[in-house]
Amino acid sequence: MDTDDTDEPGGMHGTDDANALGGGDHPALPPAAAAPPASLVPTAAIDPAGSPGALSAALQDLHEHAAGYATRARGPGTLRTYRSAWRAWEAWCASFGRPPLSGEPRLLAMYAVHCADRGLTVSSLRVHLAAILAAHRLAGLPLDAGDPRLAMVVEGIVRSRGTRPRRQAAAAVPATLRQMLAGRPAPPSPMGLRDRALLLLGFAAALRRSELVALCLGDVTPVAVRGLRVLVRRSKTDQRGAGQEVAIRANHAEPALCPVVALQAWLLVRHGGADLDGLSPEDAAEAPLFVGMSKAGRLSAHRLSDRAVSRLVGQAARDAGLERPERFSGHSLRAGFATAAGEAGVDLARLMRQTRHRSADTALGYLRPTDMWRNNPTQAVWEASTEDRDGA
């Protein structure tokens, strides 16, 4: 299970359904917002009063729009995960000759056992179950997530396997970033300039990979002397697009590790992209900040995908000769900033303002490894013991 765009390694995007299955303090959604991708169930399920064929052309058009809005109730990463989970569930049901939209808690309990036996983590299992519950909800079919048969099986799996994630993205802290940057194509090559800006901006703004590739040219504003102001229009914790701003201080002491310097160099290349020719300043501001390019350095008009960020981070780790490079992914930049902030003594409130975490427990996870050594009680015990010995 891909964990790149999550804050808790091994965890996935929360839903009401995940909450019902004991998924922790994920943000709850209203029932209508828990709809899975339209590919999970027939779009006819949105109109319980009749089939789409019986609708007038105007109502059919609205019906299709309703299906489209339902699929946009979750982020693209969640939709990909739901589609994958639903396909696995469909295939399993087909192997037993059972319909996937049966509304049977006992069948879902058996599927949970199947998933656990083939090695799914608890968090991944919860996502599979949440996708199935959401599909039933969209189809208007009852499926009780609190059914004792299902709840007891899930609780038994959790107690047997534990919830500690098996795999965590390695944190790309500043020392690691230096090594990664040294292994990228050397500036002033366009690819080297883009990669440097992407890595440093993703780190300093503690961006999820989806947030990083969603940035437009107008979302990053230089602030004289101070640094950059970055607008994150939409995120995992801001699905409705209220927008959040993040400030990045320039690293005057080390220009080679300064996101402001890196971004300015990349913008000189980006503004020469053919996709910006003839655009008004307002339209250009809506163009993607990070785009693909050919090996010759010719810029495309297409926004980088979030998976491209994961590939770039992984390749940078391999090129730098880092130990176990497979541990590095798109989440490594965000995790690296949070980890470095904890080691630097940044308090929880300031860390959460930069990372935009909603859960204090998740953010504290980055501070605890350092805090456990500060004013550690064993140190006080040893010092008192030494004083007693010397005074004896």
C-alpha cells in the first residue's frame, strides 16, 4: 500500500466508514461526502427513484453531473485507493459467486480475514472496508459497520496484528537533502534547476506530494528579504479548498540549501515555457509551477503527477548512494522537515502551523523521538546516584 501522501506511515485517508470500523480520529464526513468513485457502482444508484434510461435528457444530464460531484467528494489519492480496493473486493466476491453489493456484514467479515491472512496492514484493511461501505452507501444499500460479527473480527485482527506501521518513509532531513541535491543534474540544466526547486520547496513548506504538484505559478510569492509565501489551495485536511498559507524563510547562510534561490533559478526557466506564450499575467498565474520536460530540457505544458514526485525522491536517494534508498518516497520531504524541526526544538504549535497537521498526536510523533531524550528521568537518576556515591 502506497503511503506517500499520508501523515501516518501506513495510514490512509479517513472516512466515516473508517471511523465506524475503529479507524482512529480521522476527520468525519457527512454521509453524502463518503461516495467512492463512480466506477465502484452504477451511476443509477444515485437516483433511487428510477433508472437513468427513464429520465428526460435534462435530468439525465443533471444525473451524470451528480455522479461527477460525488466522485470529487474525496481527493484523487483516495479515489485511486478506493478503486483498487473495490476491484480486489469484486474479484474476491466473484470467486465465491457472491454479488459485491450484497449488504452482508458476515461476508465482509470473512473478507477482512482474507485480507489479514494475505498480509494487509490494519490501516490498509480499514481502507478496503471503508471503500466497500462507501459503495454500499452510494448504492443506497444498508451495510451495518457496527454489526457485532464484523466489529469483533476487525477488533480481533487489530489486537492480533497491532497498529504500528510496518513501513515508514525515511525522513529527508537537511543533511540528507544536501546529498540528494548533489546527485541531481547540475545547474544550470533545466532538469537540475527544476529538481532542486521541487525538493527544497517540498521540504521547507512541508508539503504533501499532491500539494507540491498542485502549485501554480501564482501560488508562490517572494517576500523581500524574508523569503516566500506559499498558498496551498487544497489539501488532505482542506478538501473544500479554503486555502492555507505557509511562510518559508530564506536560508541566507547556505544558498545551496535555500528554497528561495532554487525557486528563482527555476522560474527563469519556467517562464520561458511555450505554454505561457501569449497568456495574460492572470492566466499565467494559473499555470502549473512544476511541469514535465524532455531530456533535452524542453518544457511540456503538463503538470507533474504526484507519483513523479515519489519517483524523483527515490531516484535522488539512489543517485546519492543513500542507505536503503527504497525507504525514500514523496512523503520523505514532509517527514524530513517535521523531524528536523523536532530536533531543532520547535514547539508543537509552530510545527503544526507549518505542516498544517490537524492531529496533534500525528505532529507529536515527530517531536517525541527528540523529546524523549530531553530532561530524561534516567539522567536525573544517574546524576543523583553519582552524587550519593561521591558524598558517601
